[in-house]
Amino acid sequence: MIHDYGKWPEFCWQSDQTDWKQAKKITAGLDVGTTSTQAAILCDGGLFAYASIHTGADFKLAAKSVLQKALGATGMTDGDISAVAATGFGAGNVEGAALRLDEIQCHGKGARYLFGKEVKTVVDLGGQTVKTIRLYNWDRVADFKISDKCATGFGRNIETMSNIFQVPITEIGSRSLEVEKDPEPSSTTCYNFAQSEAVGLMRPGFKDNDCNENEILASYLFTIAWRALSTIGKIAPLDIGEIKLEEKVGFTGGLAKNPGITKRIERELNIRALEPKYDPMLAGAIGAAMLA
């Protein structure tokens, strides 16, 4: 059996403090992404259950499976849910969804649930894109920017790098921080070049000073952080070449769980990101459930 190092562990949770049968309104949000799929269930606006699974090749099956995993042994069925909203790359494949919502709206709404009303800028670090969202004080989206095509696929490529190095994706970020000094990022113009260059660093004699494994990981994750910064910079006011963000930044998405990326973004922006109340991968699903 081949071990897949590049997948975040699947997870689920159900509240034991909420009697869903007493709820006046039950809504569900599904975020069907290219690498993972999440479901969130709200009872009268409060989080009752959630789940995250690997998407696989079938978006429709992933949507069904993640909802059932979130429901678990609660006794709640699909028929008890008042409304279902879907978002993400595979939103069009969610059967029974009354609404199909854009990711910007859902991540903005979900971020307020995760980080509180103080969050002003949301950086969604997903499997295919980086999205920077600026919020008004009243939860509405004020502005947003999405990464260009050359930044596409970074999250999925980290999965590949984890498998190449046989380092679990849960550890790759912390391993990249175990270096005396951050090496220069690999190619910052295209993720394909970045991955090729990172793999090339494994060859003895590729550079004058051979890099160890952690330094190669650091170089590659620094590249991803740098590409994310280029998207953040498009929404932030620029002053003498420096990117300045409003205070209170929150990271969402799977890459938000990778300190090798988030810590480098924080360092370059001289900020300290807010801590989420729940897993940052749930932002889109929670936002969709809130809007259902």
C-alpha cells in the first residue's frame, strides 16, 4: 500500500450541547474544493456539526459523503435540513443545494464566524488559488483579489512535494522553519518552475553549497508565501514598495494550517494573524451555511 503523505487527515465533529430537534432553522453549507470538501451544519445560527474529507475524483460523491459524515450518529437526516448552500470548485455537483454561492462571499462570511468581527482582511490560501478579501465592518465584502494563473495549484503541489520527500503535510511547514536562515525562494514567477527548481535542489552539486532537506522545503514554501504576497499586495495600499494591510488579518483554507507559509507571510508583512475558533478549512462551508 502506497502511503499518501500529502493529504490532511479527515475529521468531523458534532456538538453534544445542542438539541437539534429544538432548532427552528437548520442549514447546511458545503464547500467542494479540488483537494478537500467540507460540510458545516448550523442550528439557529450556531455551529452544530462539521466534517472534512478528501475530494477525490467525484465531486457529487464527495458532497454526499461529507454531509453524511457531518451528520454522523446525531439522528439528523437530510430531510431535517431547511436549506443547503454550496460553494467551491465543485459547487455545481451538489444535489439538493438551493443556492450556489461564490467563494469570496462565503469565505468573507465564514471568516467573521471563525475570527470574530475584528477581522478586516481575509487571506484564503486554497488548493488552487489565493484570494485576498477586505471586509466592511458589517460583514459585506469591500474588495477582493484572486491570484493569477501562475499561482494556481500551489496547494496541490505541496501535496506532491510531501510525497516526494515522504514528509507528512502536517509536518512540512514546521520542518521548513527548522533552518538557521531562510534560503532564497525558488522561482517566484510560476509554480511549475518553482517545483522543478525545488526538486532540482535535491541533486548533489546543483548549487555551490548543497541544501539539506529542510532548506529545500523552506525555499519552496517561501516561494508560495511570496506568491501569496503578490496577491495581497494588489488589495493593500502600497507605500514606497511596502505592503501595508489593515490590522486584524485572518488566514483560511488548507494552506492556513501550514506555518511554513503563514509565518513567512506574517514576517514579511510584520503582522500577527488572528487565531481561528475552528479549523480554517471550514470557513467556506460555514459561510455557505450562514447564507443558506
